[in-house]
Amino acid sequence: MIIYEISQLTPPKKLEGREGIKMSEIYCGDVPILALEHVSRTYPGAVALLKDINLELWPAEFVYITGPSGSGKTTLLKLIYRAILPESGRIFFCGKDITNLANSSVPYLRRNMGIIFQDFNIIEQMTVEENVALPLEILGYERKTISKRVYQILEKVGLRGKEKTMAGKLSGGEQQRVAAARAAVSRPSLILADEPTGNLDQHSASAVVDLLEQFSKDGACVVVATHDELLLASRPHKTMALIGGRLVEVDYEHSLRHKKVIEALEAA
């Protein structure tokens, strides 16, 4: 197993001038990008929300985490990006145990992740270009490289021409595309999306999923937490369900619920 220090996982500056680099500039060798081993999390009142969770995520995977509201999907994502800690078990990123990572090292970890929230979390008083550039500015990239990458990702998400538009003036679907661009612009190895289609109409939701699928094809591991049945039915990928606090893989495509949704879509 290859073990990396978290500080080594920041995209090295020597990669800035290389052409043709797609999503992930971090190579984890023969270990998963992310691994959870027997992870549990209990909330106040002794409610065990997550029980003995085991999960491995690899480059270019697209994985749904599904379950009803309150089943622990957001909690699981927060454990992954180290917003909260597990009460038992271990979490590895690129072979490095991040379970008890020092707070000072957490920013280095998150530089290798892109996070998309349901409520967008963009800065409405900044332009589209400024929002998307933020991760690269934090990483210390040169202005020339930042401009090039921002324009490339805005082209990919269909927002070229709106670089100077204030983010607060965009539609909900456009704001979510800005959030997706910001999450992907640093070419992270892992992209986490928490109910990314929850506040969008069907057309806008489909466009956002198109982007996430493209990020996966480009080499990133994409994890989408959702309870959107239409999404699960119409855009099938590997699906893990939280059932009674446990994470299990399900064949959603052939489940009864899936068949009913497909019938409804065909009749529409």
C-alpha cells in the first residue's frame, strides 16, 4: 500500500504548464481514492445514524448514495470531507489515515476535493469568474493559469460569455453550474455532490448531471448523495443505499421502484 502525507497531495506547481491534464492531478497508486472501514456515527440522544460503514471509491467512478431524508447521506459526506469525525472506524484518503487528522492539515485534504451543495453556496456579490477562480487562488496558482483554467471549465459547463455576470443574477440552474465549475476547476480527485438537483427543475437537473458524468469520465471519482428517484432511474450508476444506518449496494435499475418510475417516464 502506498501511503502519502496529506501535505504531499496538493497539486504540484510543476503540473501547471502541462497540456492535456484532465480531472485528477493526484495519483493514489494501487489504493482507493477514499476508503471507509467500519465507520459509525452517533448523534445526541444515542441515535446511531451510521453503523459500521465500509466503502471504497476509485478514480473515474460515479456513485450514488441514496436513502430517504434523514438517513445519513449528508452526514456521510461530512465525514468524508472531515467536517465531522466518526465515533469509531477509520477513513483513508489516498492511503493516508485521515480519521484523526490535525485541524491544521484539513485544508490540505480539502484542496483535493470538490464539494457541491444543494443550496449552491456561491458568493452572489462576486462575478461568475471570481467564484470559479477562488479554489485556484487559494492554491496559489499564477494568474495566467487561473484565467486559462477558469475559461476552460466555464466552456465545459456552458457558461462562457457570463464570466463578468454577478452570480446573484443567475438562474438556479446556472448557479448550480457555477458551483460545479468551482468544484472541478482545481481538478480534484474526488467530487462530492449533496443533493445537487434538489432545487432545480428537470431540465437544469439533467444539465448538472451531464456535467458530473463528464467529470467522472475525465478521471475524477464523483459521489452524489440524492433521494431523487427520477435521477436514479433515468441516469443509472453504481448505487449505495443507507438502510437502517448501514450502507449496502443495491441494483436500483432492476428494483420494483425503478420499474415504476420508468413506466411513469414512458407514459409522460
